[in-house]
Amino acid sequence: MVDLTYVYDERSHRYPIFRKFNFTVTVNGTTDAGIWIRSEEYTSSTHTGTHMDAPSHFIKDGINIDQIPITQFVAPAAVIDITEKASQNPDSEATIDDLTHWESITGHSLNGKILLFKSGWGSKYYNSTAYLGTSDDGVTNMVYPGISPEAAQWLVDNRNIKGVGVDTLSFDKGTSQDFGSHQILLGHGVFGLENVANMEEVPIHGAMLYVLPMKIAGASGAPTRVIATFPEVIF
């Protein structure tokens, strides 16, 4: 089993216009009755750390997190490796060729899968400048890889997938201005996972994913525990 979820703390990444994670211990001690009690509270954007985007994040009248069918939350993983191109060009994108290449080398269809796009950005997570591609805490000048709108459109036109996940801040590349992949995938009911951890520990084929978002009524996003399971030896 592999945990693909980052710990939620003050280092958790979010798009710069959204609220940071803040955690406070509110009760921590022994009551007059001699009972030990501890409790905390936190504030945060729902799109912080390892989280899920629901269709309503970019689609007017799209369904919210609490309305996504739970049948979408458990599915086989397809790990699409774009590490080499991302290392050469941080502004690169996963393409249609990357998708068809995965099908060619595995002999399996992407139908019914949750696609994880591995760019190698997970190694940069705790270095904000490297992870975002900028030292400025703003929405401009960010550079990191993503999924091309052409690949997103090909998926919704030709395959029936349940979701996508990336090891970056967004499944549109950092320099995107129109968030085309968000609009296409969320517009067709495909959820997105962002800031996914430890993708390098998951085989390209043969793993099962369990993605369980917090069930927040009316929310366009939610913190999500992502777990992969697979046999120790995959043939």
C-alpha cells in the first residue's frame, strides 16, 4: 500500500489566491472532572494540499464534491510518465502520444482508469520556488507541467476515464491562462486530483486507487486521501 497524500500543514500548497492552511489547538488539558481532552480547529481553502476538484470548480451548475458518485472513487490506476520531458522543459504538457504510448506498452485500454500523470514534481513539493517555478506568491510567472487541452479533449472523446491526478499544483500547466484542461475534463464529469504524492512508488499498470474526498456539502473541492494498492510483484 502506498499513501499518495501529503500531510496537511502550513506547507500545504494551494493556488496563491486561495486561503492558506492554518491549524490551532483550541483545547488541550485536563477538565475539572479529571478528563484529558484535546481539540483543534483549522481554516483552509478546499483546494489545498492533496485534494479533488469537482466539476463545479470550473463548470457553472456542475456537480459538487458531495454529488460525485462513489463508483468513481475506486478504479485501476494508469501512470503516465512524462518525467523526462518535464525535466527538460518545465513548461511541457502530457500529449495524446503519451496516452497512446501507455496503451501500447501495457497492452491495456485507459477506459475505466484514473490517470496519474507523473512529472517528477513531487520531489520539489517542499521547495515552493522549485514546485511553483517562481518565488513570487502570485498567480503570474508560475511554471510547472500539466495535461494539454488536446490530450484532455482526446480522452473525453475517445475513452471513458474516471479521473486524473497530477503531482503538481494544477492539471493545467502553470503558464496556462484559460485552464483548458480543467474546463474540458471537469465539463465531462472527470474529477481532478492535484498535489498527489509518491507517484514514483506506483507501477505504471496494476495498481488500484482509492480516492476519498471529504464529503463537504456544496463544495467545489475537498481534501482527499489517496491510497494505491498493488501486488508486490507485477507481471
